[in-house]
Amino acid sequence: MINSIPTSLRSAVSSFLPAVRMDATTGGSTAAPVSTATTASAAAAASAQAAGPGGALGKDEFMKMLIAQLQNQDPLDPMQGDQMATQLAQFSSLEQLQDINTSLTDQQTSQSSLLGAIQANAAVGMIGHTVVAQGNEVQLGGSNGASNVTVNLASAGVSGTLHIYDASGREVGSRAVGALSAGKQTIDIGSAADGLPDGSYTYSLDVKSGAGTAVDVSTYTVGKVDGVSTGTNGLVLTAGGLTIPYANVTQILN
């Protein structure tokens, strides 16, 4: 059974086996028997050295433990061949599993790099196009200034109020928008932007249902992409003074 173990593994283990010579006349061993306590102590020490508390047991640590067990076994009651074959087979399986894990990790890294390249190419292709993304930024004034905002209502509302905020989060404009239907739609900014200087702002829309409860509203950022950059959270599109995470894009309009 041990012959089924690869030759390289048998040679590695054999080089560490204790040299035990049997006396031709008496049949005794020139090596003194090792007590069970000594064997257990040595094996435990080897195990502690191989992998500390909570540490991973890799193929190198497994082999150290096996060698320590062989070196400290009782010469008069050595490990049987089938036991050694079993442990060597376990060692071989462990090595194969670690090789598979390494291959899968390398494959995942390659796939991530490929995905990153595809996304970067797609992001560059958005330059010059208007995109819709999850967010609440709006550009007011200038050549790319918005006249409306895009929202999605979970249900219809009988009244609503559009709020505009500056960079510090302070409300700088608002206007009532009246009854609204459910679904995705655009809301005119209108008088909410009166007197505001050109620049980037954020907005929110409060909507009340007929029962007086708040309606869930999803807001979007809309802008014409003029550049692409990388940030801590991945690719970022720029649209005038707006920054739009590539992952937040939900639609390309033109």
C-alpha cells in the first residue's frame, strides 16, 4: 500500500527515519526504547513549533508533525506500513488542496483584472453621453445646468416639496410641486433655484400620500459625462462639477 505513495514523498520521509540496527545475535535494538510520554511530548513540541495557537496547518507543518512522530516512535513498536501510507496519503491530499486553492486565487485575480479593464473601457465609452445614476446631485446654471431632476416614487402622492441644498447641507431653495404620480419621472426645478449662483448642489423631494404618510422617493443624478477618473471606490465619472460613481449608473440616455 505504501508503494502507491509518490517516490519523492517516500524518500523525504525515509531520510528522517531513525537508524535502528538490530543485533544479529540477540535480536535486540541498539537504540534505547522511547517511552510513550517522551513520544507524546516530542510530538506536541513539534506541533506547537509547526503551527501556533489558532495558526493554519499547512503542508509543511503537517510534514513536520509526521516526521516528529516517526523520529520519536518506539523502535520495538513502530508505526505499521498501512498507518504510514494513510498519513502520507493525507499529506498528499493536503498538498493537492492547497495547490487547488492557489490556482483558484490566481484565477480570481485574473478575472478581477479583466473585469476592471472591461469596466474602464465601458466608462471611457460614456464620455459625451448623458447618464442617469443613483444619487442626489444636480448642476445649476452654466452651459450644462439642469432644469429638472429625476425621481422615482413608490406610490402616488397628493403633495410634494422640492428642496435644494448647498455644499454645507444648508437648504438654499425650495418649491411646492403639487400632486405626483407613482413611478419614475422628472420634476421641474423652477423657482427652487431662484437667486442661486452656478454650481453643484444636492436635492431631496418630500412627498405625502392621501393618508398623510411619507412616500418613498428615490433620487437620481443626471449629467453629461466629460471625464473618467479612479477613486477609492473604483471608477468615477465626471459631468461638469458632478462626480458620479460608475457603479451607480443605471441608464445611458444618449
